[in-house]
Amino acid sequence: MPDYGLDLEFGVFPSPDAAHHHEVLELAQLADVLGLEHVSIQDHPYQAKHLDTWTLLSAIGARTTQVRLSTNVANLPLRPPVVLAKAAASLDVLTGGRVELGLGAGAFWDAIEAAGGGRKSPKESVDALVEAITILRGFWAGEPGRLRGEHYSDHGLRPGPRPVHDIPIWLGAYKPRMVRLTGRLADGWVPSMGYADPTDLPDLNARLDEAAVAAGRATQDIRRIYNVFGQFGTGSGLLRGTPTDWAEQLTDLAVGVGMSTFIVGTDDPDFLRRFAEEVVPLTRELVAAEREGGESAPAPVDATPAVADATHSQRTATVAAQADSGFTAQQLAIPAHLVEVHDYLRAELDQVRDIVRQVREGHTTIGSARSVINTMTMRQNNWTLGAYCESYCRIVTGHHTNEDRGMFPHLLRSDPALTPVITRLHDEHEVIAGLLDSLDRALVSLVSDPGHGSAGSRALDALSDAVDELTEQLLAHLSYEEEALHDALATHGFG
């Protein structure tokens, strides 16, 4: 998994409990004194036990001097974007530029509706979020309002005040469209343990990166913020052991998965003090050692063996490649990301092959095989490339289109000597496109005639042959591309 090379940041996520408001303020002051970077507050205006988020952040801002203040995440359906923009800008002015805005499209719609926010469909809530981001950034830039949107409007608005600094926008995102939106527009991505556990992060990160690259952005432009929860003890689970265990596990998440900000949920000042004084400095030290070559860092520890093994293997390969090639770890992260995307394609191809096997063995009906394939890979791109838009064909074609239109032209401009390599890769894309068409036709034929007689058998044989031929050509292509473009990507990047 990638290391985006960003400086580590740490923070606290206290409960905005109205019954213990003195303790909340004292905890925020402690975070400031301990040198943590963030105090981050959840926003559920309909929750009777919670203080109002912006009022609390204002009080925290008045009592602190260094720590940054963020919503995690602001409830957009109950906070119109113009009012939200003004609140964030005002607090940024009052605190000398310490505001960062976490933003969410909305959840708990019964409670939102009860509070007067109105209910939106998933599509409507994401569309509204896009409009809100446009309004927020225009307001902060001092631009007169021009938007007449479906959900929000600022047409004719004279915005102000302007914030002291460019306020970053974090998005809480888990589902495909929200992750793509984050990759296109956001400055930060903020998932939480329990909603996105460590095993989920590599796939979500890969989707985020593909969306960023497709939008012409560098993957390093998006800070990965992780809300984490745990306790100190002698347990072997994730964030259940000693401070050393915590530091090693957070190092895995930073260097191995790409998370660069860790915001710990706690209301306990003794816990926070131990986290800041023991876990944070050791994590910084371990990450620095890993980035310099990993020689002084201890063996990685992770609550999930699969993630730990993959992380350890990736770091070992990166260190070896760095020693041999002279590239920095940050440079090597770029071709490593291409390998991650390819590994995803390989894994999904394995699933396609497994579905065919299940059909042959009678474990899956022929009629449901297409449904499984259709829903399996709807997680990556928003390409519209034919009737088989919700299949494995779609993601492979989308990936190749992204390379043809973006990465390859950039590499050719940077190094014309790559022309033979790029020409071969273009040609292989054409071959693979034909094989994907053949696979689609074979699958349509199979589902159209799901009989168990000779016709059904021939259709199944044709599908198996199409999958086998695609497998042979695609795996060879992916391996060649990784080897042939490794140094070029480390030198010139994706574009």
C-alpha cells in the first residue's frame, strides 16, 4: 500500500457532552498544551445531549493557541452552505487561521427531517454536497455568488469575511460515488474505525487515487485522516495493546496504507496524555525510520494478519528497490500505486474465474452469475463505455482509458524515448478491449440461454475460453507495464 509522504498529524475527538462541558474544554486545552495538531468535534444538531458544534469550537478556539479546530463532520442538510461558509470563515479569522472543515452529505435522515432539514435520496444528498462545495470555496475566495443550483443557491450574494487561510475541506466518504467525489474535489478524506476498518482502507484508497488521477490531481493532494478508537492494555487486537503496540500499528497504517492523520476518540485526560507523550513521538520516529529505509524500525504488528503481511512485503520491496535504484520512498510510491491498482484488477479477475468455476460445479445458477459480475466492480470509475457498464469489463476499460488519455501522453512528453513502450501498451490495450468484448458476448449468450443441455454447455465452454484468453493476455500486459514503466513513473509521476 502507498505512503504518500505527508507529515504525520495527531488529534483528539472528544464527545461534545453538554453535561460535561467543563471537561470537554479542559481536554481541548490539554491537547493544545501537549502539542497535538487537532481537536475535532462531531456534528449532530438533533442529538439532545450534544453541545452545538460551532459554539463549542468557538469556545475551544478562545481557550487554545495552536491546535486546529475541525468539524468531523458538519451536517450539511442542517447547515446551509452560505451560513456554514460564514461560520467557518469567522472562526478562522478569530483563531488566526486554525479552522478545517469536515463535511458530510447527511445520515440519520429521520432525525434530520425532525430537525427541519428535509429528507434527500442518496443521489440528491451527494448532488447537494457538490453544490455546497462550490459555494463554500467561492465564498472563501471572495467571489460574488453565481450559483443557481438544484439544491442550493448563492446567486447575487456578496460574501465575507474571507478566512485567514485556505480552509481545507475533508469529506467523510465510504460509498463509491462519495469516494470518487472526494478524489475529485476534497483536500482530505476522513473515515472512521468501525465504518472503514484497516482491511477496508487499501481498496478505498485505491478508488480515491484513481478518481484523483482522473481529475488531474496528485494523490498526495488528499490528506487521509483516520478517526481511531482503542485503549491501552495487553490485548493483541488493533489499538488494544501497549503504547509501543499502538505506535507500531499506526506506523503500519501510515507507511503501509497511507493514512497521515490520526484523531483518537477519548474523553479521558490521562489516556490523552499517554497517547500524546508516548504513542505520538514513537510513531513519528518509526515512520521516519521506515521512510529512511526501515533499518532501525521494529517488525510491524497489526491486528489483521493479512494487512500486516501485505504491508511488510510492500515495505520490504520498497526498501530493496530504493537501495537498488536510488529513488526516494516518495518516488517509489508512484509505481507502487500502479501495482496496487493492477493487484485489484488481478483479484477481481480471480473472482470472475471463481464464478465460472462455481457455475460449472453447480454452486451458482447460470442466471445469477451475470448479476454477481455486474455488482462486483461497480466501485471504481464513472466511465460509460457500452452495454456492459457494470462489469469487470468496465473497470479494466476505464483503467486503460485513463492511462491512454492521461498517463501515457504525460510520460511521452516527459521522455520521448518511451515511444516504443507506450506504443506496445496502446496496442495491448486494443487487444484486451477485443477480449473484453468477447467475454461480454459470451456471458450474454450464457445468460440468454441458461439451459443445461448442449447449447448451455457450449455457451459455458465459450465463456470459459474467453475468460482464459483474457487472463493470459491481461496478466502478461500488467506485468510488462509495471516493469517497463517503473523508473519512468518514479521519475515523472502520473502527470
